[in-house]
Amino acid sequence: MKSALKKCLPLLFPAVVFAVFFAAAWRGLVFSGLLPADGNLLILTYPLRENVKAAILSGAPPLWNPLQNMGEPLLADPQSMSLYPPFLFGLLLSFAGFMKFWILFHSALAFYFLYRVALRLGGDEISAAACAAFFVFNPLVLSKGTLGVCFASLAWYPVCAWFYLEGSAIALGLAFAMLWLAGYPSYSVMAAVIFAAAAIFSGRDKTVFLLKSALLALALDAAQTLPFLEMLSRSARGVLLDKSTAAVYSSTPAGLGMQLLVPPWVKTPDFGGADPGILAFYAGITALSLAVYAAVKNGKAERAAVFLCAVLLALALGPATPLYAALPFTNVFRFPAYWLLPALLIIALLCARGLAKVEKPALRLSLAALLAADIFAAGFARSTFAWVKPAYFTDTPRLARDFARDYGGARIYHTVDFQKAVSASALGSERDYVFIKEALLPSHGTAFGVAEARSYQVLRSKSCADYLLDMETRPQARAKLLDDAGIALVMDAKQSAGKIEFLRFENKTARPLMYFDGGSPPPRYEPGRNSVRVETEADRPQLLVMRQVYYPGWKALIDGKTAPLETYNGIFSAVRVPSGKHEVVFRYRPLSLLAGAALSLCALLFIAIRFLSEFHFASERRACSISAAKAGFLSSRG
């Protein structure tokens, strides 16, 4: 008992520091039972969670999402987090419980490992706790709390840093795999760039070590990465973005200079109407001074870290940085300001090295306290979201109830004007969010079973994007396009005198999920998450249409035998059914998932074998040591 207590004592101080900072930064969550709210949580985190949960509760794996964008892959979308263990555990909780667990778990994960890293770099307990708090409770990190995938992904950066320093290839591979499964590919790309740069600087051995870890991570994640690459290749986005799109949300030189030096509790940064959740960042004079001191008092590694940090800050400026457009990786993802995250991590690590080089304990303690107090005030003062009651998310909007009652399995369609009006509106108070929730913001309605023609999705399929474009630009064909897509309600909007007015238009001739192209009465069908079972009876061969996007992995079986799938109107799946009575089954089983799952299982098997073999050898060594000790004891007595 005493030995166990003795082992826990070193963690008591950082635990207290974490608890104080967490309670202050997330006081609404801790003390009032409120949840942070912004558009990201409304249209991304909450609906995707509910869609994955609905699939699992129905007894089906979360492979396909029939509700978004006229049907699209679910597991292949990293932001669904369908294979991320903490997310799957969180499905057992209420949404309020999920959010509390999500923010607490990932905050504690990042804090603990960054604390360990800071100790390893030479800091004492107080300095290490201050550096960990500087990162975890920085406005940049706090602002990601409502975007679950970002918050979870960034929490694995310190974990990766720890196992990189430890030199454990398998542990680092697992950490990289979790970073990907947490759901934000952009952060995985950035991590690859940062760790590759560090390994190359460290030499051949570290580069080989990193390569082994990366290959293991790729194999572990293959069950999702292979379907993701297929989804990416078929998306309207494409693998690479054009330079103008990729440069959206770049920091400005003046704005970044202010964020580096001026505390947000002194002057709130002006983001120029851009999303503060992306651009929020703060370093402070204390942290920057310690980082520079680390470079001056230490060796080339610290100076290289300062140089890398400066490069990352320059990348965050986007096109304002000379030669930015010529760099090969800058159009892989949007938002150059994301490079502020690894820059912040490097500043935190340099702070640890700088404090370790301060010889006078009193001065070191004072600087650590000043660093902690500065970021405490910044985190306490800065909030990029509103606070709402959990019922705000979970209560079914009136429009969703009416839609389910009046239109059954039909779809709702949000026009481009609707999207523009909502995007241009100012969202600050709870009343603002209630207003857009009741308008059934795209993607949010899917959490309540409402099928949509246009949902929030960066990787929307090209066929869906082309179909939506036709509806917007070909008014003469719009009626048929609405009918074929099963759209029963069109949501439009206009702005006047700074206010949004939502408009609704009914379409009473929308087709059901399954229908015959020839005009015959629709057949009976039983829809599932990843399949649809249909009973047909016709006096002549007909084309049976399923108004879900045609996508690799869908198969049609007629009376148990595979039948060739066709595309209808360039978007939907269809199969030719002979005359007479037949049972037709549409089933989604993508080959990319099967191949990826096989690779992932092989990687897990490899890790299990390595673990068991090391455990076996350790047991043998322990047994040999005991035997040798006994032999020595007996010989000494003889």
C-alpha cells in the first residue's frame, strides 16, 4: 500500500495543476453542466456521432450513410471516427456525458505525455507542469473543443513526441495510428512533416526508426485509409486543392505578431471575420523568451527547433510568405493557420528546455509560475463558442418532426443561397444557434433521421456535386431532378436588413427510395443501413432504381445471384430486373475495406506476437535469475 502511494505521489502535483486549469478553462462544462456550442459541433460532431450510433444499434457495421449527400461512405470518412476506440466507448454515454469524457480524456492525455516529455528534456516537476499547461490550455487548443476530430487528433501529438524520444517503434506506430483514427487527416499530414524533419536532422538511425513506425501505423489504419483513399479519389475535392482554396484562413503578419506578443486578456485579436476557432493562438513574451533562451544556452537541436518553429509560423501566413505556393505539400489541405499547432508544441518543448537551463531555483520557479499564470489568464479570458444546455443538441427540431410525419423517407434539399445566408450570419448567443438549429442546418438533420441531398462534407462525391450543380443551374430540368432524387422539401433563404428569412418549398412528386424507371408502381422494400431488400413483381423487364449514389462496393443480387449494376442519371444505382416475382438485394461491401481490414489484422497480429514473445523472454530471464540466486544461496550455505 505504501509503495503504491509512493509511486503516485510524483503525479499528485501535475494532477492538481491540471485540475485547476481544466476547471477554469472548461468551467461551464464542470460547474454548470453546459456544453460548448458552435457550427462545427452542430453539423459535424453531433450528427456523425448519432449516425455511427444508429448504425451500430441497428446491428450493422457503420459502413454506409444513407442520410447524407444522397448516400455516401461512413467508415471511409475519417471524421466519422468509426474505428477510434475512445469514440466507440463514448457511444455508451449520453451526448452530455460523451462531451465531458471527450474533452477531459484528451486534455488529460495531452497534459500527461507533454509533462513526461518536459521532464525528460531536463525540467523539474513545476517547469514540466507549466509547459504542459501552456500547450493544453492555450486558446489554440481550447478553441478546438467543439470540433471533436481536431481536439482528439492534437491530443496525440505529445504522445507521439514521447514515444519518439523513447525510441519505441511499435508504441510510436500505435500513437501515429491513433492520431489518424482520431479523425483529422490534416493533422496527420502535419505530424508526418514535423517528425520526418526531426528524424532527418537526427540522422540515419532515427530516420529508419521513424520509417518503421510509420509503416506499422499505415498497416494498422489500413481498414480506414484504403476506403478513405477511394473516397478521396471519387470526391469533387480531389487529392490536391487549387492554391486559392488551400490558402483560405491564413494568418496575417500583423495578426500573428499580435498573437505572439499581446495576451488575449489585454486585447482580443481581430480575426477579420474569419473563424476564430481556426486562427486562435497565443504564445506570449514569457514563452518566447524561454524558447530563445533554450536556443542560446543549449546545442544545435534547440537551434534547429527554433528554426523549424519559425518556418511553421511562416507557413501559417500562407501566401504572405514568399515561395509558399511553390512548396509541394501546401495544397494538400486547407487552412494554413493549422501550422500554428505544431509551432505551439515546439514552443512548449523549448520552454521546458529553457527552464531546465535556469540555474537559480527561485528564478526558475518564478518563470514557470509566470508562464502558467499567463496562459491561465489567456485560457480563462478567451472563448470562441457559446455555452448551451445539452438539450439544445438532443431535442428534435420541430421541422425534423414535421418532416418525418409528412414526408417519410424522402429527402430535404438546402439551396446554395441557404448555405450562403447561414455562413454569413453572426453566431454568438444561444438564441442565434437555436435559430439555425430549427432551420435544420445541413447535416444536423441527419442526427434525427432526416435524409439530405446536400450535407456538410468536404469529400462529397463528384457525381453528387454534379447533380446538385445541375439542380442549381438548369431550372428547366430541376423538377425532374428533384423527383428522381426523392426531394420532398426545398429549404431556401434570403437576407434583408441583416436578417435571414428561411423559405420552404414542397415537392409532392418526389420518388421513393426504390422505384421503376418505366413508371410502374414502386415495389415493396425494406431499407437497412448498408443494404436494401426489394420484392418485385412485374409483367415485363424493368430498370429498378435505388436513389443512393452509385459507388464501388455496392452489389445487386436477384434471387441470390449477382446482377450487373448500372448508373441512372449518372448518379444512382440501378439494376435490370426480369419479369415475374423476384427478390432483389442491394448490398454494400467495399473491396477496399476488406483489403484494408486484412492488413490491419496482420499488423495487430504482428504486435501481439512481439508482445507475447517479449513477455515470454522476460519470464525466462526472470526464472533464470531466480534459479541463479537460489544456486548461489545453496552454494554459500554448503
